[in-house]
Amino acid sequence: MHAMTTVALPATNHGSKRLPGDLAIWFFILAELLAFAVFFAAYAFTRAKNVEMFNLYQQTLDRDLGALNTVLLITGSWFIVRAVQAAHRNDIKAIPPNILLGWLCGGGFLVVKVIEYADKFGAGISMSTNTFYMFYISLTFFHFMHVILGMVILTVLWFQARNGAYGAHNAHGLESGAAYWHMVDLLWIVLFPLVYVMR
């Protein structure tokens, strides 16, 4: 009995430590995180040399809209977690609606961001206005494009999930897409306080 228990435990531990999704998506995610890390470091370094100017123009950003977008992305990630959990318990019918709700949260994020951009561009602000706006526009637009890619991935996952592609024995594709979506969420969680809040 003791020998059987000893054999069973490592198998359980090994299973719990499995990296979700495909290895390739994790290399891609690490490369993306590195690119954003360089961007964030450049922002922080430049800000340290121009604190007063950055603080002044930072006040022109709409923190409420930034906070709303934070809630939208976190909520979207929660729905995607629910989709993956549904796949693991083989609840096939619950996967597509949760992916769709995550997608809608991403769409809400894009709408809010477009409202922000329209306000700034309508006021004649561009990347050449000053250093702060150069970073604000480039950083948030870079992230904006990642949200769009994430929504494209969720669209593909939704169509596949509707065809019963994912379940307890085949969740790798869903997990890979979820990992990318969580990365997009994580990046905004860093970007929002860095650009909108930090004084």
C-alpha cells in the first residue's frame, strides 16, 4: 500500500505542474513581455528626468476611463478562465458563451480607448506634441493592437469551441489563447498605474 501511494503522488504533482497551452505560445508571450518591459523602462527613465512635465500632462488623461478599461480586461480574463475551467470539466456547452463574454469585454476596452484617442486627437494632440504624449500614445496604441490580436484569437477559439473542439482531453489550444489574453490583461495592469496614476 505504501509503495502504491508513493508512486501515485509524483504523478499527481507532475500533472499539477503542467504548463498550460503550447510551449510556442509561451516563447511568444515572453518575447512580448520583454518588448513591453523595455518600453516601460524607457518611459520610467524619461519620466525621472522630466517629472514635472509628465505630472502636468498626466492630469489631462481620464483616469476614470483608464480604470473602466482595467475592470473590463480583468472581467474579460475571468470569463476566459471560466471557459478553460469548463473545458477541463468537459462542460462543452459552457465554453463558447464564456469566450464570447471575454471577447465583448475586449471590445468594450477598444471602444473606451477610441473615445480617449478621439478626445486627444480632437484637441490637436499627437505624438509630436511632447515627450509625455509620445509615450502615452505609443504605449497605449501598442497595447491596443495586442488587444485586437487577442480578440482575433478569441474569435477563432469561439468558432472552434462551438464545433466542440475543446474538452477535458483537448484544451491545449484554448489554454494557449487564454494565456495570451491574460498577458494582454497583465500588461494593462502595469501600464494603467504607470501612465495614468503614478506621480
